[in-house]
Amino acid sequence: MAAVVNTAPILRRSVWSVQAPFRCYQRRWAQVHDVRFVATHQRSDRILEKYKEKLERKAREEGKQSVDELKAAYKDKISGLREQAIVPGANAPLSAQPPPTP
């Protein structure tokens, strides 16, 4: 009776030995960039440039000398609106979310 020889391990080793040098020398230059932060976070100076004229006009109407004085006058209102606009996961950490009520 003839012995059955399993050639599968030999074939796997031979295929591996042919592919191994190519895997070692392959370079990967592609990088994954998280664009969500860039898309959702605008710089504040860009916003100030966009509304500069309106802010200066509003400051003059209220008798302020500059936009900085206008910001100082509305500081409490601005911080209150920011607290109301907190969305956990979007512009605040998930830990800021209150626990669910049963």
C-alpha cells in the first residue's frame, strides 16, 4: 500500500518564500487624515474677519470704542449661549452628557 503524502505545507512554504521579499520592501506612503476636526472647527479670527464691519457698527451703536469692549459687555450672554449649545459628542466630551433617567 502506498503512503499518501500531504503536499499542502510544502506548497504554502514555497509560495511564502516567493512573496516574502516583496512584502518586506513594499512602502506605504498613504496616510489617513481625520478631516472631521478641520471641517467642524473654524478659527475664530476667520469669523471675526467675516463679521468685522457688522461688529464695529454694533459697537458704535452701543457707544463702545472697539469690538473688544463689545465682547466684554456681552461676555455673560455669550458664555450662557455657549453652555446651552453644548452637544455631547459633537462639541463637548461624551462625559458631559447627563446620565439617562430610568
